[in-house]
Amino acid sequence: MKWIDPKQGPRADLFHHFRGYAQPAFTLCAPVRVDGERLKADGGLFGGLLWAILDAAQTVPELRQRLRVDAQGAAAIVEYAQVDCTCTVGRPDGSFAFGSFPYDADRGRFLADLPARIHAAVSRPGLEAAGAGRDDLLYLSCVPWMEISAVQHAWAGDADDSVPRILWGRVGADQRVTVCVTAHHSLVDGLHIARFLSALEARTA
């Protein structure tokens, strides 16, 4: 983890501008090409997309940055070397749990570990996922029952919540899936989300 001084660099003015917003999160949604048959044959569609999203996010430093306050009480940024994720997992009774999925650059190993992690999530009572209280995460959600075009996440109201949210829906007949990214505008711009989506498509198409 490294510390970044937000008063320095080309985004210094943008950081302080959006830092004053009561609701500084923004969302962009875009279609991503997916070779669904290849992903299904090679570990499953859900697991393949989960790993691809997590792996692609590692390539964009801004998605690994979080807001902090330094020892002097000033606004600061930390950048993690890598981030893990939690993701919604459906339970048999129609409710859902939050599964904990550590990042692994080895796709095969990640997919092999996936069933045990899903089982642990749906077997755990309540909603709290392993890793609660951490922010070196992405919050992921999948809505496999429908194709989506937009999302508005539930939000606790903390203007310093800088954990990105990523949601995807059903893969359409055109072999595209809409992916929506919600991020804190003090840290992330549209260019960074475009870079993430490009990296994601390189892993799914």
C-alpha cells in the first residue's frame, strides 16, 4: 500500500472539487463483448466474469485507490497493490449473501476455489461477509435474470465511501453484457472506467 498526496499531480483540483460533494459517486454503464460459450466451457459464466472483472480492475490504479485522512488530519489517498472483492450470491430461499473472493491472478486456481467460497457464503447466517471493515475490496453484484441498462445502488450516505461498485446483468443474445461501474469521483473519472472496460473485454471476448 502506498500513500498519495492529493495536492500533487494533474487531478489535484478535481480531487478537491468532488471531495466537497455530498454525493460524489457517479456511475457509467456500457456493453462488453463476451464469448459466453467459451466461459461456460472453461469454468462457468459467473465464475469467468467474476474473475475477469477482478483481474481487469487490478490494471487500473484508480480502482485500487481509497480515501484516507493522514496523521495531521488532512485528506489523503492510499493505493493498494491489489484488491479483493465481495459479491452477492443467491441462497436457495431467494435471499442472498455476500461472498468473499480473494483475488488470484491464476484464473484456474481462482475458479477451483470458487465453489467452496460460494458454499461458505450461503451457509453463513446473516449478511456480513468475511473481510467486513476492509476497504481493499470491490463490491460486485450480478443480476443474471435480466439485461440491464442502468443502476442506482443503495448507499449508506457516507461521502467518503470510496469502494467501487460493479454490477453486471444477463448476457444478451448479441453476446454482450452491460457492466455498470460506480466510483467516487474524487478518485475515478470516465477515462479510468473506459480503461477498465477495455481490459475486461480483453478477458471475456
